[in-house]
Amino acid sequence: MERFLIKIKSASTVLFSTPEFNHSIPSVLKSVIDWVSCPVFRSPLFNKPCGILSSSVSSVGGARAQTHLKNVLLSTLNRLYPAVDYLLPDAHEKFNSEGQLIDTEALNRLQNYVDGLIIWAEKIES
């Protein structure tokens, strides 16, 4: 856990990516955030620019998981990227057998999200 904390602390931005399980985030993600976020004002997530990606085999693309993750992240006092959510619906159809995202439209949206996150994070840090 110590190495993980160091990596988050040294990162300029943190990008969370989550699948949706039973309309929420996986318990392991919630547990990691809980461990990393204490104590809150000395946490490596405190004031850290963060973004969220989600996916689901359903047509909503993990929207419910994102809502839950946003609520969890509010308690870490990070700086959440104020952008349109990146949702990947029907994720089981969007990757090849090597795990590469092959849906061109989804890939373009992902690139736009990441590019915007980087630009935004650089602006708020300067």
C-alpha cells in the first residue's frame, strides 16, 4: 500500500476507471479509496485533479457506478474534472480478444476525455 500511496502522491492527475457491478463500483475500488484518503487533509487525493471513466455490459455504460464513485470521491476533497461523463455502454462488444478498444467512436470519445482532463489539470495547477 505504501508504494501505491507514493505513486498517487507523485501523480499530477488520477484517472479512475471502473466497471459497474450491481449498479455500483467494485468493493475493492471503494476499499482502496478509503485507505488512500485517510487522513483526508494529508491524503494524496486531497486537492488532486481526478477524472472518471466507466463501463458496463448494459446500455447505460456505468452511469450508476459513476454516480456512486463521485459520491465516494467527494469525501476525499479532490478536484473532479467537470466534464461530460465518459461512459462505455455494451463494453463486452467494444474490445477485441487482446483487450484493445476497437470501437472507433468510443476510442475518439476516450481520447477527447483524456485530452480535456490533461488540459484542465494543467490549468488548475498553474
